[in-house]
Amino acid sequence: MGPPHCAHEESQTKSLRVGAAWANKRANAKAKPLTAFCPAWLRLSADRTSYEVLDKRAAIVKRIFEEAAAGIGSYSITRRLNEQKVQPIARSQGWQTSYVSKILTGRAVIGEFQPHKLVAGKRVPDGPAIANYFPAVISDKLFFRAQQGRRARLLNTAGRKGRFFSNLFSGLAKCAYCGAPMHFENKGPSATGSHSLVCDKAKRGIGCHIARWRYDHFEASFLAFVREVDLEQIIHSETKPRNDPLLSQ
């Protein structure tokens, strides 16, 4: 085994070679794919020289953008897909709102690819995006119409949590019927608006019944119950030795 400085120099040399090889791949990206990884509506061709469009999946992606451009929100799009039993293109049980939003905000649908690299353990962009890298599955016009629709909803809807609102039960409340997480739902500050907890599966339309529990009622019931619990006794019972006949022998 050589001295430590030789091993360090060898590691640096390998790193430079990998970096140079990746840079060379980037320079020829439009002629040959950089990687086999690609969006779920594409696949690498058999000769590994291009990407092919999976038509059925691409049609679903186009539908998502058309609905977003028409002013339909990600939650409603997700629910429609699940209610109509549309096969998910990702590996998940039913469509997820987060994945629909990811599709709507990603520019791979119009052919762009943004390489990334790890810096201090974080994934950061590696140079500018590469245009016309993937086959586009929607037009630029539809893409920007969908972005405009999403921005309009953010400006006009009251569906997000207020600036000073805190949901005490984020990640804790579960549906009693199916065990799925309960999500906070804000219907706005108007007389007809309300804050509720709703089952995630019911919200996405995949096998549970919509049953909203008004958040203020739930919070009041929970806090009233907690006031009746002797927390000091519970805590001390965990620290005191138990009256175990086996221990007293």
C-alpha cells in the first residue's frame, strides 16, 4: 500500500476523470441520453440512444395540464383521477396531490432536463437546463397556461392555512375508518368557510368516506379530554418501581 498522499492524489484524479466524463456527456446530451433515468411517461430506447414516449401515460399528463389550465386545482385533479380509476404512472397507491403538483411544475414535459450534482450532501443544479433533451409531451403554450391557472388560484383562493394558524395535530391525527392521515382543510374565512380535518384517502377518492370534523370542535374536545387526564400520575407511574411479587422476593 502506498503512502496516504498517493491515495489522495489517486482519488482526486478519479474525481477529475468522472467530472470530465460527465462534462463530455453534457456536451453531447442532445445526441445521446446522459442517463437511463427519465420521467415516468418516457422510456429509454432499446439501443439506448434516445427516449420514447409512452402514449397512454403522456395522455394522462396532458389531461392534468389541460385541467390545471382550466383553473382546476391539484387536489381536485387528483381526486378525479382516483375516482375514475386512472392507473397511476408512479409507484404509489392511487394518485397523490404532491405528485400531480410535481408534474405541473416540472419542465421535463416540454423537453427540458436539469442536471444536478451533490454539494455538501445537497442536490443542486449542475449548470443550465438542457432544452430539447426529452421528447416534449405537451406544447409550451399549454404549459404556461397551466402555470397561469395555478398562479390565479394561489392569488384568489382561500385554501391555504392562514399566516398565523397552527394545526396542533399535523402528522398525528388518523382516520378511524381506514387509518390514513387526516389532513387540515381550509375553506376560507367567509361565513360559509370552515377549518376541518379530512381523511387523506377520502379526499383523494380511493376507498374511504368523506367525513369532515370541524377543526375547532375537534381541538376543543381533545383539549377538554387532556384536562381530565392526570398527566403527573401517568409520568410518575412510569418512574416508580412496580409492586411486582417477583421483585419483592
